[in-house]
Amino acid sequence: MRPFPLIIAALVCVALYFVILDRERLVGFATRFAPEPTGTVTEPLTEEAAAAPLAESAPDDARVHVVARRSEAQVTENAVQLRGRTEALREVTASAETSGRIISDPIRAGAFVEAGQLLCEIDPGTRLTALEEAEAALDSARARLPEAEAQLAGARAQLTAAEIDANAASRLSESGFGSETRAASAEAAREGALAQIQSGEAALSQARSGIRSAEAAVTRAEEEIARLTITAPFAGYLETDTAEIGTLMQPGAPCATVIQLDPIKLVGFVPEAQVDRVMLGAEAGARLSSGRQVRGEVSFVSRSADEATRTFRVEITVPNPDVTIRDGQTADILVRSEGMPAHLLPASAMTLNDDGTLGVRIVDEGVVRFVPVRMIRDTTTGVWLTGLPEVADVITVGQEFVTDGVPVRVTYQELTQ
């Protein structure tokens, strides 16, 4: 093995040691062999004259060189960014309210139906017969009403005659021209007439009750027949097929699902820290997962937060006349809010201080100062930040190598939009 490479490597290590770790001893060793100055002897410099060049040159040599941009605040349109989805304005599952077999042909999913259009029809069975029986009972009850009224009228006429007889018999008995027996008999006839009136009134009340009961039976039969047809509650599209012919329906069994897509809703959830920035009627835009951009306005802001996420539901109504926006598409939503002064800076200008606070470093009278900031939103040209002065010299290169109070040498760069 040749020793020369090892010797050379050892010499290099020694040289690097003195150059990097023990430079003062290396410089002192080298000055021993420096030639002594010759020539004209000059007078010694005074302390003021010797310190003047150092005062001018030393600060520039000692300062760290950074690159900064002079940024001025601009009033920018602020927006609240949400992640959400599209949702049908209305969605209803039309269900059966009675039992029976379907006798109507099915309508396939995707078809457009008008409000009130027949979706499913159930076999009436004996319900029509029950309605006829209820109507017949109603006619019979109504026929008994005149009889009861006539009976009451006859009882009142008898009472009038009995009262006349009783008064006459009483006067004759008092004057001695009639017997007390006849007076007592006339009074008994009057009491019987009163009883007949009470009986007639009871019969009339019973007849009227019978009519109301029969009318209720007819109404129940008619409602039961009305439940045989299941119609669309509003104009929309069928999301499912209607029930197949021959299907046995029970109360609560689904017939079909109808959705309304014009207009359509965009649903997102805003954090509680930003919910006050979202106002009813505010303009909003969204980019769907398909790349399509849509616009609408805020129609609902929840007043109750979700217990799990502590976010508030926001609904945006968007016109959808051609029904090309589908229910359940993912959407990135921006809701416009009031503008505020902000600075547009490159994202690389942001940094963290020792406490982990997000901010930027600026140059203030030749020294570095850390300023906490808040990011409004991110764009393709940079980030909008608030918290800075109206005009600020923001360090864009070298901010990671300086701290607060460090003097710096600045090269300014124009902020391009």
C-alpha cells in the first residue's frame, strides 16, 4: 500500500482544522514571516482618524444581506372558503297510506312528473261498497230528522192545549163551578205534554247525531278511497322507479322518490370563527367537481352548530334551469364578504418565530422586526395577508437567517402582481 495518499489526506485534515477551527493561530503564525514595511515614514494616525474608516466600513461588512419588497396594502375582496356539495332543493319519498295491490303501470326513474301526477294506484277492493253503505246510512239518518222534528212540534201543541185546559179547570175549581178532580186531571195532562216535549227534543238530538255520525262514516270512506292514488307532491324528477304492478303495499311502503333540481342548493359548513362573515343574500360562487363554475346567493345560515364539528350549515341557492347540476356533486365554495386592507406577498415570505407564530419579517429603520400575520386566502399569484402596516418592507430572501433586532443590508425588489 502506498503511503503518499494517506500522508496527503492527513495534511489536508490538518490544514482544514487550522483554517476552520483555529484560524487565529494560523494567522499569527503567518504574520511572523510577513516582510517589514519600508519606504517613507508617516506620522501615526490619531484615534479619531483611525476610527473614522472603521465606522464607515465595519457596519456594511457585518450586516446580513437580504432581499426585500416594498409592499403597500390594497383593499381586496374578502371571501369565506367552504367545502361542500350540491343538494336537491326538495326530495320526498311518496309512500302508501293504506294497504292493497298496485294496479297501475310503473313509471321509470329519471322521468319528469308534474305536481299531482299519478304515481301509484292501489286496488280499491270493497272500499267503494263501504262508501255506498255509508252514504245510504247518511240518507236514512237524514230521513229520521223530519220525523223527530214533527214529533217535537206535536208535543209542543199538546202542551199548549194542556196548559189551556189546566188554567180553565183551575179557575172553575176556585170559583166553585168545577171539581178539584178535573183540575188535577188537567194539570197531569200538562205535565204529560211537557214530558212529550222532552222526549221529542231527545229524538231530534239523536237524529242530528245520527246524521253527523253518518257524515263522518262517509268522509272516512271517501278518504280511504282517496288514499288509493299516490300522486307527485311537486314537479320534479323520479329518482326511483314507481312501485311495480301487483306489488302488495302496506302503510308506509315507498311508491317513488321525487326530487326538485331547479333551483338547486349548495351546502357547506363554515367554522364558528368565520360564521359572522357569512350574510344572508351574499353573493357566492362555486367550482363543481366537473370543473363547472356556478353562481348564486346565500339563502340560509344555521343558528345552531353541529355538535361534533362545531360548524354551521350554509345553503346557497343556484339557478339550474337545464337541470345539468346533479344532486351530490362536490363543490368548492367561495362566499363574498366585506373587503379589507391586505398585502399580496409570495407564500415563501411567510415564516415562523420561536413561539411557532405565523408571520413575516420586515425591515424597520435598517433592522429586522417580526410581524404576526393572518392569511385571508391563497391565489395563483401569492397569498393575501393582514396584520402588516400600511407600507412595509417585507424580506422575501434571507428571512430565515435573521432575527429581531439584527441590522441588515437590503436590496429592494419590485413586487410584481
